[in-house]
Amino acid sequence: MSPLLLLAPPTPRVVPSLRVEAARIAAERFEDSWRLPEPGPLFGIDGGLWFVGAGHYRPRSTRAAALHGGSIAATLVGEILLAADSPLAGFGALLAGATLDAAGADADRAAEARR
């Protein structure tokens, strides 16, 4: 073999579609994120304790738990309104759910910092 054949630069991997690649990367990040858990049972027992929602979520304060519950409720209402052909109200409810979720996460971090 000639030396030029042994030192050939590697050919870059061709991505068939940037959308497909973005979806693949989003799926990888989704699997590793506790903020986006896989759908599971709504009620159950985890580690001997009853839970509503994600069993692995343990709020660190009452405020964080209330904000998280409000986020769940607002998101459900948003989904219902979107399905009922009320896009503006549905989007507003989803936005409120996202805001409450962020506030709940901040309350969790604040409670953790106080410990």
C-alpha cells in the first residue's frame, strides 16, 4: 500500500437531515433529564411513600410543592384549552404552568441553599 492511502483523512459523517439530527439530540437529552420525566403512573407508592405525579420528585419546601402542583394544574388546563380550539387561552395557561414550574425550581434551590 502506498503511504498516501494509509494517511487518508477521515470522511465526515453526513447528516441526512438537520431536523432528524436535532430530534435525536433532543431525545438523548430528554432521557437524561429529571425535569422531563417519562410518563408513568399518576398515583403510586415509591419507597414506601405515596406519591402524586413523579415519584422521584421530593419538594424541599411547602412553597415548592404548591408551585409544582399549580404548574401541573395550569399545564393540564392549557392542554384542555388547546384541544377545545381555544389557542390563545391554552397558550396562556401553558405559559403560566411554565412560569410556576420555574418558580417551583427556584424555591427548591432556595430551600436547598438554606440547609
